[in-house]
Amino acid sequence: MKRRTFLKGSLAAGATVSSGLLASNMAFAESAAADTKAAGADPYAATSVEDALKALGITAEDSDKITVNAPDLAENAAVVPVEITTTLEGAEEIIVMISKNPTVLVAKFKFGESADHGVKCRFKVGKSGDVVAVVKAGDKYYTAKKAVKVTKGGCGG
Amino acid sequence: MSKFKTRLKVKMKDGKVNVKAIMSHPMETGRRKDKKTGEKIPEHYINEVIVTANDKMVLTSEWRSGVSKNPYLSVNYAGKSGDKVKISWKDNKGNTGEAEKTVK
């Protein structure tokens, strides 16, 4: 009997905890979205690719000179290998965004003179979405993306 | 420093130097919960990584928690055998790590 009441109690507690968290997460997302609309907002708090670009104060045009190499189907969403290379002249910076993550902007890479314009790294991809690469070359920004699908079961799709 | 290992590999490949690094780091997003206590695990991530060769900048990067746990990084640069390659990083709690290798 005791065990049963205990179970019930803990179940109820668990439910309230998780719903509470969900609510706070949503509140956070909303406030972050509101923040990014203001000028000079932290681009790292942006919750969509558009907001992040706006917060960074850049507009990017599509380019086929950027290659985003990522698996079509991620085996492990927490570890998605991504390779980004570009043949754009004078590329100096690569910005990586994952479109469906709670905060989209995940990394910025700046190259020195001797470096090849490409990096390999691993990222977390929360939901099926795009891996977006923004490359700064000279004063202009170029972008390319690759869709990555994430399955929950991990047994492929 | 001690619990965060930084592994670095450098080698010549097609006339360039390939730099590969793995850092042992939890990269907590601040959104995960501790299973036992139900409390949120605070954010803990590497936010700055710098790769240099002979004290010249090869790559600087700014990261957030969207980078995977135990981050992996690979970059090529035009270099030669004998170059001293160094990687150093900082996280949002002030921990640092570094590793240095000479290109064979």
C-alpha cells in the first residue's frame, strides 16, 4: 500500500515538474524572440535563422560555392558530423546555424591567412531541419544549407 | 584542467597540414535535467577555441552549446613540417585547456 501511494505521488510530482519546465522554456523562447527584434540583440539568443541574421546585422545571398556536407539522416542527433568548405575568394569567416535548434547560432569560425577555407566539426541537431552556413567573403555574406533529418528511434528511417 | 583532456593530431596531407583535435568537455546546453534531482543542469560549454601555428593564427572560433559533447574540430592550413601547432580553448566557467604538437 505504501509503495503504491509513493508511486502515485512521485508520478504526479514528475508531471508537474515537466509541465513547469515546458512552460518556462516557452516563456524563454518568447522573451528571446522579443529581444532579438530590438536592435543590437545578442545573436546567440536568436531562435530562428532570420532573427540571427538580423541580430548580426547581415543579409546573405545564396551561393553554390559553399559546400555543406552533412548526413541526410542523422544516426545520432547529438553528434552530427558537418563539413563546410567554400571556394569563395577571400572567405574569412564561417557562421554555422542549425535552423530548428532552440538557439540557432552554434558556432563561428574565423580563418587566419594560411588556413584552408573549410572546417569539420560536430553539432547537435535537435529536430529535422537545415544546417545553414553563412560565409563572409570581403564585405559580403553568402549562404548555403543542407537538410538533415533526425529520427527519434535511432534505427534509421 | 585536469578533467578536460585535449587531444591534438597534426600531419602533412597533400602538401597541407591537417589539424585534428578532440576536447573532452560535457557541452551542457542548460536544457537537460538531472535524472535524479529533476533540476536543470546549468549551461557549460566551450565558447572560444584558437588554433595557432608558430604563434600565427590559423583559426579562431566562437562556440555555443549547439556543438556536440566532446567537440571535434578539423582544419587544414598551408604549413610545413616542423611547425608548432597549438590549440587552446576556454569555457563559460573559466576552465581552459590546451595542447601542442610539432608537425612531423
